[in-house]
Amino acid sequence: MTTYRYDNPDAAVLEVFDNPHPAATWAVCLLCSEFTCLCPVTGQPDYGRLHIGYVPGRLCVESKSLKLYLMRYRNHGAFHEDCVNRVADDLCGRISPRYLRVYGDFNPRGGIAIRPLAVRSARDLDEGEEHRCLSLLAQAATYERG
């Protein structure tokens, strides 16, 4: 029986698989529309959507394990900015993408919507490859909007 945790986000639950098209430059876009964490000041729940886009290197993240990882933020107290950066760091640590973007679109609290963006790239990413990665993720974003 699987035990589900709703606290203590841990990158160790992120499973990976080999990039099925390592010779191509392509993008993976994931929309996590039910992201929840707790405000570290008030303990109140915060709700939002995480838009995760990456250009894979050697590895990709398995989606069910990503869901289980993100569930662990549910009872975890952290600011939105920290959550987005931690997700970016944890994904980079597990899959070492060529380029990664994590955008948090959180519901307003107190009349203010917080929308942090974390970007990570491979150390050896040159300007041309960065441009291709940005272009791919921009194209994917237009498909997200419909």
C-alpha cells in the first residue's frame, strides 16, 4: 500500500527516465493546476498553479512522481517564492535539464497575486541554445493558452 505524505517535500520521490530523443531539442511542459502550500506566517492554505517547462538533457521526470512530490507541499509552510525556487532546484538536481522554467501563478490573498518565476540553465548553455530553448517554451506557452 502506498503511503502519501503531505509535508516535507523531498526530491528523492522524483523518478526519472532516459530522454527518448536525446539528439533533438524539444520541450516538456507540465501544468500542475492544484498546487497547495501553507502560508508560513498565518498557516492558511495557499492555492495556485505551477507551470513547469524544460528542455531535457539526458533525463526526464516521470509525471506521477512529480505529482507525489508536489503533494508534499500541501501541509508545508513556505512562501510562494521559496516553493517555486525549491521546485526548480529539486528538478534540476534530479534531471539536469538544458533549460528549466518554473512559474507560480498563485491565487490572490489580501488583494495581491504573487507570480514568481524561477529559471535554471545548464552551465554550458550557449547563447544560441538558450535562444532555441526560450523559443520552444514560448511556443509551448501559446499552446497552453489554446
